[in-house]
Amino acid sequence: MCKHKLAFIQGDIKMLFDSEQASLLSEVCSWPEFGNLKAHVSEYEKKLLEIEAAQSVLAKKEKVIKAEFAHGLTHGFK
């Protein structure tokens, strides 16, 4: 999902090319179906945050493994 679609769904008026369209965006955001869409976007963002956290943990593990291997190359393996 691109940042423009996400900004639209979040009702961010800064993403509008013409600020006079803010009332139209507000109208769309008030549609009953829009609430359901926002709920799905919230779940989408939550899952992405979980993935990013897992990636961070894996990146730290990778860094440790590489450092240990480099140390072994330099000083010998035990």
C-alpha cells in the first residue's frame, strides 16, 4: 500500500492536492463503510509493526553472529 492511499484512508487532509477538497474527504470518511476500512487498516498497521519488530530482533542476532565469526577469524575459533 502506498503512502497516498494510507493517508487517504486515515483522512489526512495534507495529502490533498487541492485543500478545497477537504470537505469531500470528510464526507467520504463519514461513510459507514469507511469505519470498516479503517479497522482493517489498523490491523494491517499492527501486523506491519510486529514484522518490523521481528526484523529488528533478527538484525541484532545477525550482527552478533557476524561479529563472533569475525572474532573467530581474527583470533581463532574455540
